[in-house]
Amino acid sequence: MLSYLSAQPLLVGGTTAKTTIKEEMKLAKKGKKYQEAAKLVDRTKAYPVEEAIELVKKTSVASFDETVEVAFRLGVDPKKADQQIRGAVVLPHGTGKVQRVLVFAKGEKAKEAEAAGADYVGDEDYINKIAQGWFDFDVVVATPDMMGQVGKLGRVLGPKGLMPNPKTGTVTFEVERAVNEIKAGKIEYRVDKAGNIHAPIGKVSFDTNKLVENLTTVVETLIKVKPAAAKGTYMKNIAVASTMGPGVKVNVSSATK
């Protein structure tokens, strides 16, 4: 659980800083397993990327195969149109999750989507189904000619982050490529109002080197899409964590080599 990406360092074990008191109060509310795992993490330290990943694996406390997530604090102002960041990237080792893909397409493009392995392919039938509350899918792809109809679902798909978007490659006539990339481990990223980006990079069961490669792929992608208008330090903080485990700060320079 990633909860500390501010520039202000958070301390553990002391009694003088207000942030210390807050963190100790939060820690007291967690389970015993989490508390023991959190003791292994020095919250005043930013770890080299490989060491940080190893620590995330070591502090995984759940009985299931937890997702490993990375969070970035970026030096951008999302309120400004020229500093908004949104896109998608294919992780070299995938996410460990099988994505259920819904494709809105007709004719030959529908056949292309089915051949590529899309879980659901259709047009008005699925639009009506979603309008009635059906959401048994993870990613939506639509051909441009279908967006006039799919756009009607904006109020229900938008808040769930499921609305197709050209910036993430989910509004396209290249449906075969889109489906293949999603099935191979394509993830979407988007900066929030606070300038943070969160993204899954795999499962705790992944080898350390695979998680490191997935993380560095996201880092390299974010560096490439750095807004020209962004000033000062761009990549301020990086942290990684498992679904139920404590956050671990990453030394930014070790992740951007």
C-alpha cells in the first residue's frame, strides 16, 4: 500500500516528528503481520531498485499472490493541459493478470478481434448490456467508427477508467495489435490531481529481475513522455509495494540509469 510519496521524509521509531506520530498511529491499526513486515523497512531510506523489490517480496504478508505496484511523484502541474500525462506501455514480463478484453467493432474488424483472442466482441448488444450494469471485462477497445455509440457509455465507463481513448491505443482500427498488446501485459497510466502515477508491475511470485525490468520499462516510458513545460525535478519520488504490504522508497537514480 503506497501512502508516502511526499517530499517530506517520513520517520519510524522516533518521537519528535509529527509525521512519526501519524505513522505510528496508522501502524497500530494494521494487523500483526503487517506491523512485523513494516519493521523491516527503513522509511528514512531510499533503496536501490533491486533491493527495494527484494524487500517488497520479503514483506508480502497476504496468503494470495499479491500485485506489486509502483508509484511515482512527478514534478508536473496536472491542472495545466500541457502537463497532463496519460498513455500506455507494454511490460516485457506482463502483469501476471489475465485481462478480459471487450472489443466494439463490426464486420471484418470484429472477426479480426475474435481471431486475436478478444474475450467479447460486438456492438449494440454489448452497449445495451453495459447500460444494464454488466462489467465482466477489464479493458475496452473500440474502432473509431464505433465511438459515436460507445460515447453514450461515457458516464458509466469513464469513472471506472474503462472508456476507450486514442492516447492509450484503445481507439484504433488495429484491433489485432491492440488485443495482442493487452493480452501480453499492456498497462495504462495517468497522472492524478496530485501529480502521482500508480501502475502494476507484476506479482510477488515474479523473479526479482522481471519486476525490475518491468519497473524500469515504466520509468523509461515516463521519462520519454516528460512534458516540455515541466520545470525543475521531474521524477521526484518512487515507491513500490505489494497489495497488502508496506511501501518501500526507491532511489530514483538507481531506477533511471
